[in-house]
Amino acid sequence: MDLGPHVFPSVKFGYIYLKLVEDDRFRDFRFVEPQPLTRKEAQVAHSESYLNDLLTLNRSRALSRSELPLTAPIVEAFFLASGGTVQAAREALLCGRAINIGGGFHHAFADQAEGFCYLNDVAIAVRLLQKEKQIKKVLIIDLDVHQGNGTARIFRRDGNVFTFSMHEEKNYPAIKEKGSLDVALKTGTRDEEYLTLLSQALEHIKRKFKPEMIFYLAGTDVFERDQLGGIKLTYEGMAERDRMVRDFLPDVPLVVVMAGGYALKTEDTVNLHFQTCEVMAGLL
């Protein structure tokens, strides 16, 4: 998916993969190539009319709020990345923890594109596994700098899905959706305060909800040198954030998706996503 001169660094996915396969520490981990999502699978979370517009490249009102080009290769990339999230969820049921180095398209609504998101991959994966009766109660932990508004809207009346988003308050989207738990951060929040608030939120969730699976959107746009965020986490703070999620409910299958990351230097975005993989693999 080549976006050209765009703030979304689509090249990051290939670089993350290369760092993983070239690192001897990951030699014993299994790498799985996903299959693209089918239209029928996507329909568990998206309306038929919306998918028809998307697949025919019809920039209708439902697609007007997208900030990406509408081309066949880009749409195909979203179906492939979403298939990766579904595959990661299936793998997590088998081995306890799995990562999709793409995914995390949390601004997509059931019938509307938004931001950099055409499909809501996590919502699709949750709905598919629920439909197959593989899981029932799901926790979504969204630590991208932007609120997961599409995800919150899709599951707003589903008591079996707990949506937790911790995001920068004065940032996109301007109008936030109400999730199960929303923690709005002040611009400039740094490691210590962020990690304290995250710990408190996770303890609250532990008392309120007993999930059978966790989806974690590990956005790196809370990094101190991100172009689209005003949160000031360091590399060390972000590693600790990931460890807290990893160790939160260790016996519950965990699915990790990368979500956003727009550092001034693409190298930082790639390294931070790679660091998430290191933490989730138990290497950090």
C-alpha cells in the first residue's frame, strides 16, 4: 500500500517485518501469512451498502470522511490487514498471544469511513469469533493517541464487549463517542502520569469485567516526537505501557495490532512498533 507523500507511513509494515525476521531472537516464533478478508466476513461489522461503495471505489457520502486515496490497491491492503487481525485472533486462541503487524483501524464505523480507516478490523474479528461461538466476552484496550470512536460506536450497545480508550482529549476526532471506559489525557502528559492512569484504569476493568479475549491497539502515536499527537511518552515509558497490558490478565488470550504511529522520523515509528513486538514476545 503506497500512499506516496502522506503522513501515514505505509512503508512501516515492511520494515517491521524485516526487523523481525532478521532478528535471531525471533527465530523460534511462528510467522503466518494472512489471507485477505472476504466480503462476507466484513459484513459482520459493516453494512452491505457501505461495502458495496468501498469495493466499487464509489466515493459516496459514506466514504467522504476518509483521509486516504480510494484506490483498488489501498482497499485490497485493508482487506489483507483485516484478515491478519482475524488470523491473529485465531492464533491467540491456540497459543495465548499473537500480533498482527498491521491493523488497528479504529475510526471506521459500520457504515462510514473516517480518518485513515476503511475497515474496522478489530470489530470484524470480534464479531466473527462471537458468531462462531469461540468467544463471548471481549475487552478492547485502545492506547492509540486518538479515541477509537468507530469501535466505541459499533459496540456501544453490546454488554459483552468492553471498550477502553485512553487518548489525548484535545485531538482527533473532535466529537468523541462514548465507550465503556474513556480516559481523556491532557496534552503534554508524560510517562509517570500516563502509566499511573493506565494502572488505575486496568484495575477498574479487572473489577468490572471478565474477558475471554483481549484486543490491544498499541498505537505508537503517544510518542513524544509524533506528528499527530501531543502526549510525551519516551521509549521507556512505551515499553512499560506494553508490559502492563501484556501482564494484565496473562491467562486471557491477547491479540495485538499496531494502530497509529506518525513520528517525525519513520525510523522511530518502526522501532517503537518493533519494541512492542519485543515486549509481547517476552524479550523486554
